[in-house]
Amino acid sequence: MARGGAELKLLGTWASPFVLRAQLALSFKGLSFENVEEDLRNKSDLLLTSNPVHKAVPVLLHGGRPVCESLVIVQYVDEAFSGAAGPPLLPADPYEHAVARFWVAFIEDKLLAAWQKVFTAKTDEEKAEWMKQTLAAVDVLEGGLKECSKGGSFFGGDHVGYVDIVLGGAVPWVHATEVLSGARLFDAGKVPLLAAWLERFGALKEAKAVMPDVQRLVEHAKMKQP
Amino acid sequence: MARGGAELKLLGTWASPFVLRAQLALSFKGLSFENVEEDLRNKSDLLLTSNPVHKAVPVLLHGGRPVCESLVIVQYVDEAFSGAAGPPLLPADPYEHAVARFWVAFIEDKLLAAWQKVFTAKTDEEKAEWMKQTLAAVDVLEGGLKECSKGGSFFGGDHVGYVDIVLGGAVPWVHATEVLSGARLFDAGKVPLLAAWLERFGALKEAKAVMPDVQRLVEHAKMKQP
């Protein structure tokens, strides 16, 4: 089985939590890859021809063949490089697999969907309402971590798995949000398991190798604010 | 490997395209199951305790263990009953697997998301705009069918696969929409592959066995209209 290298090219943007998922998957599988920074105001021909449907990042090119959409990329990396150095991201057991996918869908549809609206809300009231819904989703996810980890340190149990990677994409933004607004999404007083997970995940060398600098994200977010 | 029977119980509602996905997956895998009709205005304790996060159908109970969310259920059925009578729904090849997941996400996020808004739009202008976006997504999906089928009859190639099941959940509503408004979503003049797929899929005995009656859906939709 290939170990990546020149045959793996990732089209992305450095601040995107979705691109970070792909980078985390590659990093935790121990695969080297070429990172190509896209300018979304002036997309490359390679991006446009690789993802003609969405014209969006991330796109992983494996031996020239494009794989699009962050969740699809994470699963593809796990399956295509099943013999790679890192442990499997997805559980082999069908029921555990289903449980992992359930919580990934929850993170997408409930937690991140609400949190994104905090950033785009037009009034302070709307912002507060979406933050309330975000924190309610975080509360529920605390139970998900308990269910998935079975006493281990990660959603994947003893090692980082699919759910860890998907939530991991948001980790730098969890820290940036605290700097920007003081809001602590994973508050140890309310969600002790997730608060411990946040520290533990961020301290792993595979995560550190690809996560963007929080202060740079903060500056980026300030520039984008209306 | 088990063949379903009393150990497989599906909590659902007869008119839901999402529940139908689960029924189609079970049917195409040749598995027998107990179908339990839920009253969503008065949810059963079994539903509430089986899916405490979303309190929604479908839920598949396999030997008492709940699997929630339609896409998760379809994949679970495929993996847990890999030795069942029907062919595998998901391709074994990681790249083909990724392509199938890509088009499933497209059906969810673009086609069905726009189409659902046709039903909930408040003005005729909004309705027309969402129908335009729905048809634009159908146009793109025509290319997806070409890519996935590789000259075969279905998204899964020579047999029904994951994408067929997910789109198949909407088939009765495609017909009901035509009766209700005259709108032909899969028009042979515009999307000949999808139009042929619609007829071919609906004619399969495994699909017929679980699909609701179109006229009953039409009456149901008329009753729900404001």
C-alpha cells in the first residue's frame, strides 16, 4: 500500500475547519501529502476541474484522481490506506461504525450548523439564540463522547477515530472563539469529558503538525467581520 | 449471518422518504423485518428511548439495539448483513465508495434540500425559485448517474446500490409531485438517464414490496397543505 507522498495533493485553505479534517486524517494515518493553498476569490483550474459540482475545498487528489467533500475524504483516506502507519479511523464492527456515523451527522447537522449561524447572525439577539443552541448541542455531544469512547480518551476509544477527526477540524476555532468573544464552548464545569478531550486532542503531535495558529485565526476572523 | 426476521424491527411512518430508504435497504438485502408505524403526534416510548437525541424516525432495532438516521441505517444494514441474499449496496473499492458517498451527499444537500423548500415555501415566487434550484440539481445528478453507473442500469452499476436506495426513497414523491402540480422532476427530454432509472427502479419487485401507493401519498399531501 502506498504511503502518500507526491501522489497525494490536498487543495485547501488554511483557515477552513473542513480542510483541516482532511489534513488531520492524512496526518493521523501517517501519510505525507502536498498541501496546495487555494485563493477562493480566484480558484485554480485544478480546483475547478477536480470539483466541478461544488467548486469547493477540500479536494484530495490521489494519483491525480479527485476525492471531494471533507467527510468523504476522511473515510476515503482510511479505506484507501488501510495498511498505513496510523490505526483505522473507522471501527470494523458494523454497530460501532453506525454509532460513529451517527455522532458525525450530529456534529454536522446540529452542533456546527448552529455554531456557523453565530458567526453570520445579524443581531445580538440572533447571535445569543444560536450560541444557546450550539451549547445545547455540545451538552448532547458530551453524552456521545461517553458512548463512543467507552472509557477511553477519544471518541475512537483508545485512539483517535472518525468522530475525533471531524470534531478536531473545529478545535482551532473553539480556541479562537474564546479569544474573540470569551465564549468557552467546551467548558470543564459543564462538559468535563469534552473539555479534557479538547486539551488531549490538541496536544497530539499529529494534530499539532497540521492545525493552524489560533492567533492567526483570530486576526483572520476580525478582518472578515463586517 | 442472521437473516433478519423477528430480530429486525423498523420504527417509521409510511409516507416518509427517509423511512423508505431503510425499508428499501432491508428489502434489497432480502431481509424480513417487522414494520412498526409510529404516530409522530404521540411518539411511542420505544421511539423516545431508542432515539433520545432526535426522537425521530426511522429507527432500526436489530436484536434490540437501535440504529438511527436513514443514511446510517442503510450502511449498517449493508455491513451487518454482508452475507445476506442481496448484492452489496456499497462498493468494496475505496474510490468507488467515495464517489457513491459524494453523490449521496449531493442528493441530500442540494437536490432534496431545495425540493423540500418547494413544499414549505410561502409564496408562488419562492416555490418557483426552489423548483428551479431542484431541477438544476437534477440536471447535475444526471451526470452523477452517468459517472456511477458506468453504462449499467443503476447508480450501483449492474445492481441497485447505496445511491439508488437513497434516491429511491424519493421515488414515490417524484410521482406524487407530478400528480399534484404537473411538475415532472425526471423529464425524459432533459434527463433521459434519470427518467429511465425512475421507471426501472420502480419496477423492481424489491422496490414495489415496500413503496407506498402514489395516490395515497397525493391525498396525504393535499391534507397537509395549508
